[in-house]
Amino acid sequence: MQENILSVHSEIGELKRLLVHSPDKGLGKVIPSKAQDWLFEDIVHLKSIRENEYDNYTKLLLYFLDPEKMKPGMHFIDDPKNDRAFYKPGHPNFHASDKVLEIEWLLASILEDADIKNQLIAAVAAIEGCSYQLQEDLKKYTPPKLASTFLSGVDNQNELIFPPIPNFIFTRDIGIVIKDHLVLNMPAKLARKREALFAKYLFHYHPLFKNSSAFVIELSQKDPISLLNEKENDEKVTLEGGDIMMISPQHVIIGVSERTSMSAAVQLTEILFSKALVDKISIVKIPKKRDYMHIDTIFTQVKKDTWVILGNFSKEEMQGNQNNQVSQFFESTQKESVTIWKFERLKQNSPTIINDLEQLLDEISREDFGCKNGAQFIYSGNNEFPYNAREQWTDSCNVLALKEGVILGYDRNDKTIEAFKNKGFEVVHVKDLLLDFEKGIKKPNNIQNTIILMPSAELSRARGGFHCMSMPLERKLI
């Protein structure tokens, strides 16, 4: 009998399986006047974002997670004559990895079932206001073509028939794995509603998750019993994966942000405690600003004792550094702060109030990971104005750990890269590393204490880094 494949106990354990979605045709259909409605910061060049950027991500993930797919001599997959067949879910030569799982490929699989196909057509038609005739036309599509159309909004004539969902490349937000359970999201924006629908169907109906569906957690819009003596203006339950971190085996961090409401954080806390999944939950409330969006845009974990963080929320800033002329000049920066409550399952009514983000992360390094010297911090833009803000905007803090100390980040964040070097990290560009893997000069297992730089001219326009572009399903225990 197939086991439940969900198993995530940290942010830095060796990554074994994840869910991704490569840029689809819909990204090439986004127009400037609709970009922000569809939650993109700018329009992107589809060919460049695929071939020069995301395809490198796919290959790197396969080398680390599913090396049988990347045997010596695989450079032919990038030959223009092959028209990217290796990366196309609907093509016979698609890599079809069960470790680097592509959403479009999984969706096409469940659409082979006629009942599911009809249900999803009806649901998408209801969300997008499609005509009856369009619904009938969609029923004639093959499963691979229908999956492509569902995700991109592009029909057989390469025309938009309903809006694209370009944010689906940020698979982190559709859900988060907490140990052997999966929390499905409640998106804050209408533009992501279709993503939530597909995620629900995939995790309930795909054979790969046959023994995982009983472990799915879904929130509701009911009014939760408040754990906090704080009234929110917006009581609507909204939740996105970028605001949840399964940080250590007994500790979850939940962000309250532009996209995740306090009501959702409270309800999820109650559920996780009722199931005894964790003993500690820290709720981190950050300013509701597009600059920050989710908590993983202002900090992520790199090693047991190392975190990359935006300096605006450092201990020094929170205590009000009077020598910081930039903060004095920009009054809004001085007013920005985080509020942190740490709950324990056995005494939920008496949370600990934590003064600043660095204190929380230091406590996690000490208490959860046994780091006697506490945490060290790598700051966005090396904490130099204006690079700290510029590079946070281009996701300097949004890095993905393939394993402890081996992370992916954007190549454009020069000052942050300098900060990594200062902490003893090796810096390598993905194209050089892939070439070394191809030649057998280096092996993924031997890579340690390294930041792998990914090309990012187009990807960074979308406001999301590799932490956003990954939904870990399985990590090794650390």
C-alpha cells in the first residue's frame, strides 16, 4: 500500500520532493493594464523567462532530487531542435519526474477521469463566467490540452478565453505541508481562486496523493474563538503558503500580512494544536504592504543558525537606532514594526510576547536546533541603503534551501551576495554548476555552504523568489 508521501519537518532538511509550475503561455498574454489585477508587477518576456531562467531551475532540481532524469549527455535537451520538449508537460518527451512534480502534468492526469473533467469544467466556467457553448467546447479538449488551457487561459487557437493565472508559478502559496498534513490555502485575491480550486482537486484525487487526502486541512469562514485580545478590521479568513513556515519539528510560524488574515492565523493555530501536530506556534504580524506581501519576503532560514532577513526588522531598527539617518528621513520606515506572539499548546491562553523578529529567530536557533551561540543574520542588501530595500523588492530574502546551507537566490542581488560571502558562503552561478554536474566534475551530494545564483531579469518582475516558486512535499529529517 502506498504511504502518505507528505513529510516536512523543517525549512532546511534535504529536499526530496516538491511541487512546481513552470511559466505557461498565460504569462505571455499578460498586458500592462491588467498586470497588477493579476498580481504581477510587470509584464515578462515568456521565451526569456523559460529558456534563460526557469529551465535552469528545473534542471538543477532534477540533479538534486531525481538524478536519474539527468544522466551524462543530457545537454541535448536544450538543443533548439528539440523545442523544449523535456520541459513541456504535454509532450511525450517530458521529464515526468515524480520528485519534481509539475502541476500541469498532474492536472492532465486527473482530467483523464470523465467525472472530474466535467466537474472542473463546470467549476472553472462558474468562476470565470464562461458561456454554455464554451463549456461544451472545453469538453472536447484532450486532458493535456485542457490542463494547459485551465492554467494559461489560452485555447486551441492561442487566444485568451479567460484570464491567465500567472501567479501559479508561486506554488508555495497554494498550500503548505506540516509534518504529514497539508494545509490548503484560502487566497486573498480573486485572481488566485482558480489556483485554489486546482490544488483541492489535485490533493484529493490524484493517485500520488491517494493516501494523503485524509491529511488535508481546510479552513472555513466561520468566526474562530479568538486567542488574541486584538480586533481586526477584516475578519475574513484568507491564508497563503508564503505566510506559513514549518520551521522545526514542533514549531510553526504563521504570518499575518497583506495576504493572510489574523482570523486565518487564529483558526489554523487552533486546528494544529487540536491535532497535536506541534507544541509551539509563533504568529508574526507584519505591515500590510505590497513591499512585504508574505513573511517569506522578509526572512527565510538558511542553516540551523543562519537566517537571511530584511534589516528594517532587525533588533537595532526595532529599538530605534538614532544614528540611522535614512530611518529618520523616511518616517514611514520608523513606524513599521512586527508584532509577535508565541503560543504553546499546553498553555494557549498565555502567549509570550516577543519584542523583535531577530529575537524570535535567535530563540528558534537556540531552543529548536540547539545552537549554543544562537543565530547569525545575513541582511538584505548587506543592510546598506538603498540596496536593502531594492534587493528585498527583488527577493533577496526569499531563498530556497535544497538542504541545510545550500540555497537558491537571484543573481541580481549583489549586496546580499556580498553579505553571504562575508559569512563564508561559496557563490556559484547555476550555469557553471550545471556544466560541472554534466561533466562529472561536481556532484550534488558534495555541494555544501553555497548560494547558487539563478538568472533573474524576468523572474524578478513577478515579485517572488525560489522560496515562493516551490512547494516542498517531502524533506529529510534534520
